[in-house]
Amino acid sequence: MTTAVERDGLPEWLLPVRAAAEAVLPEQLSRFLPPPEGGRRSAVLMLFGEGPTGPDLLLIERARSLRSHAGQPSFPGGALDPEDGDPEGSGPIAAALREAAEETGLDPSGVQVFATLPALYIPVSRFVVTPVLGWWRRQTPVAPVDPAETGAVFRVPLTELTDPANRSRLRHPSGHVGPAFEVADRLVWGFTAGVIDRVLHYSGLERPWDRSRVISLSEEALDLSRRRGS
């Protein structure tokens, strides 16, 4: 498993994503930025592939029994372990690939990491998260490895993520309003939706959508959020 960033050899449709990732500033991605001290270092893998219907993005659904973000669609990922290496160097890449393999069963050797985004902050869980962007150049079968950790593994075509009919803003009971995507019979919201939204926007893949459409969490998702601290 390589932890080096490799810029070249991407399909043409991914070049705007790489360019955006290399130029974007932390404050353009989120208003929640890492504090000067504190926070647990972690990483997620934003993995782009090509499925039967074209370019897509790999997501998981977290198990409903988890203590944090239970039942929520998200990127594969998790906290850095000591063996991952320097948190300011290649550690986030190693962690993102390791966690993705543990959660979905993918072979990390088939993933080309082409960029990383600035570290962001999730206040409710105090995670300092580095999104790692990858190209799935040699795809392998994926499925939940441990049902106690991962409830589902699924791929969402970019055409669905950019379809205005699938886009809305979600109001959390806390009062925070952020982007949401209704795709693959799931509601993608929170940190994951925020990163997807900004990457689509700054890469020029975003299509005009109705930002006045505001939805709320379902009773089931709201219950998980309240009980598990999502």
C-alpha cells in the first residue's frame, strides 16, 4: 500500500476535482475548522470510481449500534492509529486506506490517492478530519466486513449527486442548516454531505439547484442522532 500522492494518470473527468482539491482553502470547505489544540486526528476516503453507469463515489452506512453517527451514510474512514505515521504527513492517507479496507474489504493497492483536502473539524465528536481523495483505478468487490461497524456499502453515481432533484438543505434540531443529498434510497447529510457539496461546487460539477428547499431529518434518523450524539 502506497501512501504517496500521485497526481498523474487520472481520467479526464477527475482533473477538475484534483484542481479544486489543490486550490481550495479550509474556510471555503467548512466554517468548522480545527482548534489550535485538541481534537482527535482522523481521515476519510473520498473514493471516485467508474461503475456501470459512469463515474461514482463510494459511501458506507454506519452500523446503527455505533455510539457516534449511528446509521448515517458517510465516507469510509476513522481515527489515526500510531502505525499510520505522522498526522501532519502521510498518516491521514494511511489511515483512510486502512479504514476503508477494514470497513468495505477493498484492496488499497488498487487506489491511487491524488489529493488531500485541508483538515476540517466535527465539533460534536471532536474529530479533526482529513479527507483523502482517491481514484479507484483497479476495482475490487466491496461489502460490509464487520456488521457491527458497517451497515452497508454502496456506490452513488455522480449524475445522481449532481441531479437538482436530489438536492436540498437539511435543518438539524440544533439549528444548523447544511446540504443534503437524497440518493440510493438514503439521505446523505452532515459532514459527508458538506464535503461532497463543496467538492462538486469548486470542481465545477455542480448543477443549479433549489437552495430554498429545506427538509428535516426523519423520526428514525433524529432518534439515532439524539441517542448517539451524531
